[in-house]
Amino acid sequence: MKKPYTELKNGDIVLFYTDLGFGREIVMDGTVMSVQNERVRICFLEGYKSRTEDIPHGKVISVYDPEGEDMRIENYSGTGYYVE
């Protein structure tokens, strides 16, 4: 099952693609701070520091939901829904 990104809300835990300067996009997890027109503001840990970025909604992969489907995305596994 897929959920539209407009259903994301503050506090949701999501997986998303980002480039932290490694020259390729990697999957990270973070917490939704706000949902704007075409972007989702996400707070996540990078090393020992927290970081907040506006991520294009197309780079948000999935949202955690204990009632969701079993999922495995790269080095993450759990239950949730894909975001479209």
C-alpha cells in the first residue's frame, strides 16, 4: 500500500534519500518536522549532531507505521508504508 506524502504529519518517522557529500545518495531515517508544498522538513542524526533539511517529497521513501506492511529497504527493516 502507498500513502500520499500529503498525509505525512509532524512526528512521523520516515526513510528518505539524501546526499551527505559522499557523491551518492544514501538512505537515512528521520522525524518529520513539517510538510510544505513540495518539500518535507526532516530532522535526522548525522554522526553525533542533529541536522534538519528540506527534502523534496519525491525523495521520501516510506513512513513507519506499526500496523503497516513488513518492509526491508537497504539496511533498514520494519513495518510501514511507501510514500508516493
